[in-house]
Amino acid sequence: MAAHGDLLALFKAYCTPEWQALARSQTSTLSFKAGETIFKEGQKCENMYMIGHGRVKVFTNFSQDVEVILRLAKDGFALGHRGLRRNRTFPVSAVAISPATINILPIGVFEDMLRANALFCYHFTLFLAEEMARSEQLRKNFASMTVKSRVALALRINADVFGFDPKDKTLLVHTITRKEMAALANSTYESVVRTLSDLQAEGTIALVGKKVRIKDMDQLCKLSDCSF
């Protein structure tokens, strides 16, 4: 099964060539600048989205000032599937955190694909179940971890989703902002900044401007030891 929501891999593996061709003919593409909203919480779900290229955060707001990041997403990943519920509204928001191209498929066409392609429907259901379990486990982990462990886990998630610079295997190819790291780690901006400084002093990471270099992944994993 495709990891962490790679809808493109599921689409290619489990939809018939005819349905793949139909879906492509019905798909439009929009470009978003970093910081632009793709869809927002409460908006009517009329489309399914897939990242053609770029990086996106999926989040909810617990209050006007408190943002909680639920998921980071990259090329090929699905967006908008949380809106596939009875009232057809998005319970979360999605914002580009880098320039992004987003493929957009009308929700009716996507639902027809699910009905007509049993294997695609089955594996998409597995993806939904896996994402729910993963999200719930992360929330449980964050509830019982220290700030240091939560920040370490946020760095691991950052590395797991976006990876490392091809020319520098220790430098994160995209480091989320300190504010985004706080929203992911269920912490405050000030605590994240202090913790990153502590991790650098200990030799676990190195701060390169706004970017982060992972110098000791084993230690980072020990600090964030949990089901992940």
C-alpha cells in the first residue's frame, strides 16, 4: 500500500486504464504560492485534491490563536479526503508551505472511481484507516511526551515526509518553520526555539539559518521513542 497517502501510487496501481484516462481528462491543475489556502475548514467539499508538486500542511484551529498541524504532505499525496463525510464539508484546512501545483478532481468523478474500481476502493479504505490510526497514535504520544521529545518527534516527521537534501544527506530538504513545528509538536514557539538550541548544544542537530541538519538520527529517535 502507498505510504502516508500517496494517492497517485494507488491510482496507477489499482484503477483500470480506462478510468485512469477518464480521471486525467476531468482533472484540472492550479498553482499556489507558499502561504496560500487550498481549502479551509467548514468549506463545502466539492473536489478531491492531489499534490502534483510541492509541500502542504493540513491543520485545524482549536481557537483563533491555536493551530494544530495534523499532517504534512508532499508530491502525490491526497488532500481533501477528510471531507468525504455525510455533511460534505472539510473538518480541516490545507495550506501550501512551498510553491505547489495541485491536481483537482470533482468529487463525483472520484466517487464513481471508487464504485467502479474495487481494488482502488479497498486500498483507499486501508489508507484512510491507516491515516486515522497514525493520527490518533501521534496525538496520544504528544499527550504523554516531554516538550523535548515532542520537538524531536516533529523533526522526525519533517524528515520522514519531506526527506533530506539529495546533495547533503543530513540536511532536511525542507525545514518547517518554528511556528509550524510548534503547531505540529503541540508546543509553543518559544519552547521550540529553546529546545532546538538544546538539541544543537547536545550535538543531535545543527541549525543552519532557518534549516535543520540532523547530525545524530539515532539520538533523535531515542528522544522521540514511540509508535511512529
